[in-house]
Amino acid sequence: MRGFYWLALLPALLLLLGLYVAPLFGVLLISVTEPRPGLGNYELLLTSASVQRALWTTARISLMTTVVTLLLGYVVAYAMRTASGTAQRWMMFWVLFPFWISVLVRSFAWITLLRGEGVINTALRGIGLIEEPLPLVRNELGVVIGMVHAMLPYAILTLYANMRGIDLRLMAAARGLGAGRTAAFLRVFLPLTRPGILGATVLVFILSLGFYVTPAILGGGKTLMIAEYVALQINETLRWGLGTMLATTLMIAVLGLMWTLSRVLDVKKLFGPG
Amino acid sequence: MTDRPSYDEQRHLDAIEHFRDRTEGRAIDRRGFLAICAALGIPAGAAHLTPAAAQGTPREMVLVNWGGDAVRGMRTAWVEPYTRATGRRVAIDGTGPSTGRIRLMVQSGRVTWDVMDRNLHTALEIGPEGMLEEIDYSIVDRSKVRPEHANRWGVGNYTYAHVLTYNTRRWGGRVPSTWKDVWDVRGFPGRRAFRRTIDGALEAALMADGVARDRIYPIDMKRALDGHRAIKANTIYYNAIAEGQAAFRDNEVHLGLLLNTRSWPLKQDTNGGCDYTFNEGIVWVAAWMVPKNPPSGRQVWEFIRSTQEPESQVTLLRSNGYGPVNPAASAGLPPDLAAIDPGHPANYARMLPGGVEWYAEHATNALQQYLDAISS
């Protein structure tokens, strides 16, 4: 019987090998063969200021996005965990809602909200809080806002799945034993959500590394992240060796993060006791 | 019953049309074709879906341009007259013939494009690498373009210009008229706009810094990039040209660089709230290029020749603001059209002709340096 299951898996496996793994290997190969055989492209990681700037920008923005997303996401997930059934369902609906809208549309929507004569700046000026419009978009702040918005559902769902597995009576027990609200949260609930926090952090950070559309639109053309840098090498400057090297580097970094996560964390546990 | 097809029927017809386009002639043999028809439940005979390989009719030619209004404009000005005259059909693919895609297509040996709307310096850049067919000047008429607008791998199809575009209401009646004004952040406060491509942006920075027009090329990269570093905090660098147009329209930016083909509709959309000048503009020639071994073979040269007719070029100027590349078309223009034609002598004289040779040699490195300079 077991053998049959393996046999049933075979077509999907072959499909993956032929259409995914083989081309991926091709990409790896280009990174060590173009423009000439060797590790010259990987040397650029250490020597090229241009490559380093793109990597640093990517890391910086991904990190900011992760921190803000986690903070906001944790609050929402906690509220969902403690809300009543109906409220919980509505909250879930509103968390998932942006998921159904294309990233492109969301980015342009943010521009409409945040630009100099956009909804927010106009309102703030209307009530006399500011004189000049605040620079909310077409800069790194705009990129982070757009990315946090896109990443929030991932963080919330991961955290919520983890929190659902926590018995809220533990908090009541802590209160009963004399802990205040804050102490009960900090010493009982928060430590129990550690796997959720770790999982959400890694997930959000990894997904942030590959952002392409959002920085291109909200960054005012001055935020060159790694995904766009790769696209540029493939489409415009035709330095495919450099482009594929960066793609490979990104992939190795992501796999490394996943591996680390799996070492410190039982991934099954992350999504609740099941 | 109405005689107009319902939405579903129309979709079905579109699918059949698309299916026919994809199968005519080459990709699939007759047996495979009939097998697919059977699998999809389409009666091949009833739908007249017979692969052309069996019938000997020519397949459709594919023209690749950059989409948007250019699809409709080129269809009206060039494709429809050609189809009427020859009976041959031309499909327009607006997804953009970027260099990477050309390279990928030619190297894979499965070329599906016939003619591409690009420019002269790219022709000089990738022609020598074997990506392009040499223009067949025994069919394409060299005398219908200025001598500098025809080279071995590309022949001009229209002119366009990077022009100084500005908001007319922001500075109390004053408007910028030179790139120096654009770099004058105190004199003209407001957000600047440039594109994330080097053509035009580098030249503008040098002119603003006082370099004489005849001394722009070869471009002093350091000087040009220093110029952009100086204003980048006050500047949006847009990707798609339509994005730049929208930024002007929405008052997100107030002065900077845009293509004349966008500045002109912008002026109309904003009822004169935005305007542009050809003064210190950078004028370019777009060009037809043909990928190596195009599927339609030699027919592509006849199509290109048909686009050289002055009337068709005037049509495209009227609909899209593309300047006629054929001087004969510019000569007889009424004043309202002459005013928007970058190739018209009065406008052309105020502009800098883009340095095709410099770009052919340096574009790739310069683009990377430019993006590095404007990125934080």
C-alpha cells in the first residue's frame, strides 16, 4: 500500500523535477558560467558598492517591515483570540480582505491616500494640523507602509493559529495566583506565543526580501531592492550572470533562514496542536 | 434574437480567433490541431479552423510595441491600411520589446515576433551580436528618412522628444523654460520628475550645469550624476511613462522631464494646468528593428516600407503626437499639427538630437550608475 502512494506521487514529482528543479539548476549554472566560468559574480557581493547597496536596502526595509508588522499583527491577533465568536469572524474577514486585491491595485490605492494632495494630507491640512503636506509616500516610508499592509495577514494568521492553541484559563489561573494583568500577559501569555512570534518573523522577513511591485511604485524610484535589481540585470543590462547570482544568493539566504527556523522550532507546533 | 453576439459568444469567438492565430502555419501540425479541437469540443470544420500549413495561406505578422495608446494609434495609421492593401494581417503585441526579451527569444531559436518598435541606438548595440536582421534597403526606402535615421539594423519610424514639462499655475504666472530652472530648487520650489531611464535625464543635468549643447557628448557621467544627486531629494523617479504623466496630472510633481507624446495629452487633460516646451528638449528617433529569422520572412520589409508613407505618419501625429520621421510628412503640416511635431524645423532647431552612438556603446553601464546614484 505504501508503495502505491509513492507511485501516485511520481507524476507530480517528475513534473516538479522537469519544470522546476531543472530550470532552477539552469539559473544556478548561469551564475557561475556568465560572462566567464568561475566565481567572479559571487565576488561582486564583496566588491561591488552597487550590489551591496541593493542588499543593504533590502535588508533594512525588510527588517523595518518585519518589526512593524509583528507589533501591529500581534495586537490584532491577540484581540481576535480574546474576542467573541461573531467579532472574531468579522475580524478574520477584514484581515483576509486585502488578500483578494492585487498588490498593484493596493499600491496605487496607497498613493491616492498618502500623496501630497491625497486624502490624509488634505484632511490634516483641513483641520489645520500641518501647513505643508507630509512626505508619506514616494520614499522609504511609503514602501514600508505598503509592505506592512501586504504582510499583515501573514503575521496575523500565523500568530492567531499559535494563540488559538493556548488555553486562556492559564491567564485566569495566573490572575488567581496574584499576578496583575500586565504580569499575567508578560509572564504567561507572551512566552507561550514565542513559537508564533518566531514563525511570523521569519515568514514576514522572507517574503519581504522578494518584494518587487510595492517598492517600485511607492518608493519614488529611489528604493532599489534586490528583486528589482535582479529584474534589471535580466531585462535591461543583460548581465544575466550577476542577476542569477543574486537570485541564487537570495534563495540560499531564504533556505538558510528556513533551516534555522526548523532547528529552533517544531514547525508543526507553530500551527496549533491540531 | 439580436444579431450581435452575446458576451459568451463573443468570448468564444475571441478564443477561436486567438486559437487560429496561434496555430496558423507553424506551431502545430494538422493532426495535432484536430486533436486539440476534439479535446476542446470545437468542431474544426464548422469553425473554419483549418491550420494554414495545410492551406498555404500566410500567417499573421506580429508587431511588438510598448502598449497603451500606441496599440490603437499604430493599428489605425499603419496596420489597417497595410491589411487593406495586401490582405495580410498584423497583430499588435503591446508588451514591449525589451532587450532581455529579444535576446531570450533569438537565443532560444523560437522567434515569434516580426517587427519591433524600438530605437536606433539599441539597433547599433545588439545588431552586431547577431540579434537582428540587417534592414533590407532594396525594399525599405532609405530616401524617406533623414540619412542619420537609417542604420544597418534599424530604420526610423517616428520622432519623439524628452521635453521640459511643468505646472503653469504653481509659481504665479512664472514658468520654467530651461533645465537650469528645473535645478533651481529655490526659484521653482516643488517636486521634480525624471524617468528611471538615462536617455534625456543625463543630458538635462548637463545642460542645467551649463554644458553647451554641442559639448554634451560624450557624456561626463560624474557631472551628470552629481546633478541628479543634488536634486534627488526633491525628485520622483518614475518607471512607466504613464506613471509620470499621472504624477503631473495629480499635482504630485510640478516640473521635470516627460515625453512630448504624453505632455501634449497632459496639457489637454489639465486644461492648460500643465504645459511643455521643446526648448532644450532631447529629440530621438524610434526605429523598426527585426529579430533574427522573423517568422514572416521577407514580408516584414514590405510592411516597414508601407509605414514610410507621409499620410500614415501624419495620422499618427494627429492621434498620438508621434513626429513623422519622413521629412516630406513634416513639410505640409497645418500649423496646429506643426506645433506639436518634434521633427518640425522650428521645434527641431531648439532641441538636442540624442546621441545614438554614445548610447549604443555606454547605455548599459550608464543605466546602472544612474540607478545607483538615485537610489538611497
